[in-house]
Amino acid sequence: MGYHMTELEGKNADRIAAALEQIARGGSPAKLDGVFAAMVDGENTTKLFLQFMPLALEESSRFVALERFFKLIGAGWADKVYTLRGPDWRVSNGATALTPLADLADKQAAQLCTDTTAPVHDWADDDPMTWYCRANALSLANGDMNVLAIEGIDDTFDITGNLAPVYTFRLALWQVHFTDGSYEYKTFATVQQGGMRPWAAAVRPDNSIRPMVWQATFGGSKTSDGKLTSGAGNLLAINTSATAGLTAARKWDAYEGVYSETDTDVILDLWQLRHFDLENSGILEGCTSYYLDYTVAMAEDEVRSVVLTAAQGANILIGSTLDVGTEARNGSIARARVLLKENFTQGETEYTRVFLDVAEDFNVTEGAHAATMPWFTGTTEALPGRKDGSIYHLTNGKTPARIAGVELLDGAYAVGLDPLWNSDYNAERSPASIYTVYACRDSEKQAGSITANYEAVATFTSTVSGWQYVKHFEVRDDGMQVPDALGGSGSTYMKSAFHFGGSSGVRAPWVFGSLNYGALFGLACAAGYFTPGDADWDERPRLAGSGKKRGEWAA
């Protein structure tokens, strides 16, 4: 059958060889999976993956081989229980730190890195509950994926997302979330245990449970032929509404969908599991405070740069995106990444020349604006290994963040169509704002209006409009983020805010925040005042993950 043994088998070579011989004689591949499951030790997951996949791919499609791998590492870690404890929000002063308990008790929060941090191998790098891989894949009608290339396995893997969007695949965890009146607990396991539920993103359309889930690795950008993709090295598809993003996503096939809150559900859980804090704000900030708008210091013809004062130039980060236009952020002259900066003196004045990554010269007019924009995708590829973090600095709010293998907080809101909210606003009423949450579990039926394919699943309210910090979210099985307590702050409770619009109508979620609102933003952030057709420079659609086609968990 062409199986190739490698040095990675080590002391298990005889067991694997015996399993392969049984398969060659008509035995079940489950024998091989069982041998690998017995080898899982929490420190060798990457090695096992590189060893297992070439063998599995002789029997299975890439998607099934990935499912087999995640199922076996889950089985190999089935006796582990990871618990996080934090103060119950009703009796808390807003403390956000979580205490690791059970099999997590001997672990420290996972290392956060910048591009210059020396990485230290820690538990989260290879632990089955936190490990991930990446692949190019397209959606199928049944909710599975057509996996075209796997990073580290296939030479054809395309990080740019032009072959197909890049997704981060991971084990589907089970969890239970409860309170004893003084503390809240969240417990995770790799197999179902009493009272545990799966992530909504793990529930197949037929209501069975997937062994793995996946999320788009990068923010939405577009291929040369206009498909919405997830890939590195691309200009974000800003000024593209949620509905226009859905049209672009469906240029791949009819089954693609735009962002779902079931993905937020997974990433927020994994942030907590990896870093022992309720939310990322103030720890790994992301790009939430990088809003600069300068008038150029000199008009010039036929250049590929702009001149700013030295003080202004010092604030511009190499690798970030700069928009040069006759008005702020209109892109009429140029929009590109910053390649490098060069200081010079003319007369007695110090200036900085900011060079842009453009293919042709342009003319800089008198009074032109040079303004920061959302970052190109893939900035976090400069981080070491599998680490979470941001380049340059973790907390200055200027650079995108990578969390659990997913690049987020890149300077632009992520927009999608699952859920849609119906906003009922009346300034004379208390509560003034009533939001009804409508979920759509089938990407083929996503739309820019609340159709019969959207189901009302929850409501939440506010007595006033505007930004309100979230204290707590409902404990739910469906992956929807539903605030049930407001009145926190940028450093307490969930540390992020929801914006209640002062008008009525259908609203699409804008999540994670943009580069210009600072402490309001984080993984728990959402803006509820935009329609599905609204578009701006600080937003772009994002592809949905495994929750794009899902059923309903029934305990």
C-alpha cells in the first residue's frame, strides 16, 4: 500500500507497523488511529500529526484524515479535565483573572509573543485542547469541507488564500459552564462527560457532533477575480458590506457564508483556556488605537512616498497601511503598506519620508491626507511558532492580534449575517432599546433581511443608546453572544462594549472593533447600529467557520 515509515515512530514503530499490516490485509484503519491515540502525551501532537497524516491520506480524503486525527488526539486526552474559575459577576468587583483548576492547575498562562520575543515551548503549543493546524478548504453542501491542501503536509498549501480560503482547524471541545453563587466555572474536556455540551460550531446539520471545528484564519480579502477569501498578504476587503461579502463568498460555491457568532464563541473560550483571563483587552490589545490622520508636509510629483513631519513620521509603523488621498481615507492617490521610513532635514526642519509598497509613481497634492488604515492580512505571520501575540507590542493597541491560530483585531470590524438583530428603539420607553437575536444555521440561506430562515432565539435590552460595557453574557448552547448584564468598564468584567443604536430596524453584527475606539474593543465587542448593507473604510466581511452549516444541540 506504499506506507512509508519515518524516524518519528521511534519506540512505537513496531506497533504502528503491525497496525499497518492489519490494514493492508483488510483490517480497519481504526486500529492505526488507536495506536496513535495511545501515543498522545500532550507534548508530541505536532510530531504525531506529521507522522499520521501521510499514512491516513492513503486511506482517507484530507477532510476525513483531519477528522480522524482530531478524534484520536481527543481519545488520547480523554482523561483530562481543564477547569477555569472566576468570581460570579453578581458578587464580583469586576476582576477578570481566572484560576486554573483540575488538570489545568499546574499550568501557567500560555506565552504571548511579539515578533522579537524568544519563544519558550509551553503546554499550549502541543496540548490537544489548544493545538491547531491550517488548510485551504471550500465548503460543501453537507457542512463538511473540501480540503485541498494542508500546511506542513502538502506543498501546494497556499497561505495567500488564492487556491482556497485558509482555515484554522482544531479539536471540538466539550464544556460545562455553571456558578455556585460565589464563583463561575467553565470546564473543558475532549470527550463528552456528564452535563457537558459541545460548541455550537461543532453540531452538524443532522445534529451529530463533529470531532473538529474550524474558523477563517484571516480577515476577509478578495482574490483577483473577486472571491472573498481568507489569506495572508492581502489588502482587507474594506468598504464591503455584509451582503456584498456574501455575494463575493458565494463566488467560490453556493455554500460559503459570512461571519457567524459561533466563531466568536470558540475564540473567546480558547482565549480564556489559553490565557486565564475573561477577555483580551489590556493583555493582548490588537489594533484598537491606531487612528492617525496627517496633512502631508510637502507636495511632490512622481514619487512612491509621502513626507511628514518627524514627529508625525515617528508614529507610523512599518508594515502598517497608509492611505494617501485628497480627503481622509478616500484612497484617491494611493493606499499601500509602509515599506520603510527615512529621516532627513531640510533647512532647520526635520522630516520623515514614508515609503509605500506601490507599483507606480503618484503625485502628492498640496494638503493631501496621509491616514492610517486597517492592516494587510497576515501581519501576525511574523510571530514565532504557534504563539499568540502581536508584532511590536502586546498592549499599545496598534497591531493585529493572533489568538488560537486566528488573526483578529486588525483595525477593521468583522461583519457577517449570523445572527441578524432586530432593533426596536423608543426613547420614551424603558428599556429604550430591545434587540431580538435571529440566528441562521444554514449559509445557503443567509440574507440581508430577516427571512423565514432566521429564527428568533433571544432578546437583550438597554435603557439608553450608545456604547455600554458588557458585564456578562448568557450561558447558551447556540453560540450566540447575548449580553445579560451591562455596566462594566474597559478594565473590568468582559472589558468590551456593545453599541445600542438609537433607531429601529434590522442590524448586522460588526464585531471585534476597529483601529479608532480604543478601550471599547476586544473579543466581546459588537456594534449594533449598522444595517446588512452598510459599508465603510473600517469594516470588512469575514468568512464563517464550521458554524455556517449547523444543527441544534439537544442534551
